Amino acid sequence: MPKKNGMIMASFSLVVAASLLVGGANVGSAASDLESTSDIASTNINLAAADIPAKFKPSVEWVWKNRMVKEGSTNRKNLIFDQIYAGKGTLNYVVRWQSSKNITLQQRKDMASMLSRQINNWNKQLKGYDGWPYNNITVKIVGWAVANPSQILNKQSNEIVYTDTITDDLSKTDPNIPAKLPVAPNALSRFEHFMDPNYSYPGGLDKRFDMYLWGTSNFQGGAGGDWGQRMPDDYILNTLNSDEIQITEHEMGHGFGLPDFYEEHERPPGGFPVPTIMWAGNSPKITEWDTWMLRYTWSQVKKDTSRFPNR
């Protein structure tokens, strides 16, 4: 399984992913800037970890103790929780486009809206829960990393395009994967600097990027972590206007520290009371179990007051 700077890229089931690539939403038209301001309605729940329903409690606590604590999946202080907190309720993306396909202005607008919907589909599960302070996350695409700048059709004056590339190691074992891997400047990457509390991003905090949305031609399945989400380029384009996107949301779940459940020994002994999006192919959307696993995770990590002051 591929790794990046020590962070394992959990992969979505290839069989499930392949089936999801068929069809998908059509790409829409017309847009303005690349910031989404959608606000997903959610009831203020005012709950805490003690309120977890009895049917979810055994499996959620088992996963936390036997998977997440043992595997250290929340130890790195760069989870999406941390990114949102450091960004004061914002997340910034760079789209890493490892593909020869052009991207229209409308597709770029739709990509920003899609990322906002998927992040906020997770965030609305936290709204009002155990001191979580953010009702809506503002998501921006702050740059486009491409091998050829002409792929950014009708480029706007406020759009930033990066054209540096490195060699993708995956292409050495799979010739179907493009060898050129576009990159954005490390100086702007939170992933590269989150361990330094005194680091100052060139141009200020708003210029940093927290994660990549990484689209790769001929990539199979999906991968995710605190560095972002990687999927086939076609999958991203085919799901731009979908309300819930199974692979994208699954990979974002890893960014919050939630694990995969491919093998039987990785699952709670009593099973799951309801399906979960984190078991690839088990659910096409975030479920009530995922909600309580996310909430429980927040209740645990927020205990580190140096990590989340005043929470």
C-alpha cells in the first residue's frame, strides 16, 4: 500500500470503486469565484460522549480502543479536526491534477462546491456536539497543480496554477499511471509544517493549503489521509454534482482518523449495528454509526487541551 511521509494511504476497495465509476452526476454550468458558501442545515444537538446510544456504544468504544488507539490514527496533530481548528473554520485545498484531461471553469467551480458539500456532510454530524465550535466549514480551492497550464481552460485572474512536477513512484510499477506528478510549493503546505507551531506561511495563513484533492488517470479505488484524498480523475469529474460521494467521503473519514474495516479481525466482535461508510462498499453515505464514531473521536482528541485550547 503506498505511503506518503509515513502516513499510510488507506485504499478504498478496488472492486467497489470500479463499479462506482459507472454513471455519476453530469457536470453543470456557470459559476463565479472558487469559494463555496453552502451552509448545510443541521439541528443543534448539544450532546456529549455520555449520550452515545446503547446500540452504538460497544462497537464505537471497541474501534477506538482496539483500532484507533493501537494504530495511533489520531496521534498526528494534522487531522481534519486540527486543520479546521487551525484555519478558524476554514479548509484550503490544492487540486493535484495528474491527468491529461482539461478542466473547464465550470468544472473548477463545481469541484469547490463538491468539496464543501462533502466536508460539511461530515461537519454537520459534529455541529453542536461536545464543544465543537463550527457550524459550517468554508472550503476554498487555492491552487491548481497541473503538468500543463493549458489544461486550465479559461483561467481567471485570481486563479493560481502550479506547474512543477516530480516522478510518481507508483508509475514505476504501474505504467498506466502518469509518471509526472504535479506539486504545489511545500512552503504553503500545512502537511509539511504542522509540527512547527511558529511556522509562518508565505503570504499569510489564507495562502496555505491543508490538503490535496488528487485526481489520477487510471488510478484504481481511492486513498486518503491527513494529506488529502486521491481518486481516479474520471471519478472526480463524474461526481461533481452528487450530494454524497461514497469514495470521497470515505477517504475524508480517514482524514478524521477513522479506520478501514476490510478484514474480519478489524471489525468489532459483535459487528456493526448499522452499516458504515468506513467499511468500503457497506454504505454509500455517512450513517448514524459513522456519526457517533466521529463524535466519539472528537470527544477523545479534544481532551488534549494543548492541541485544542479552550475546547
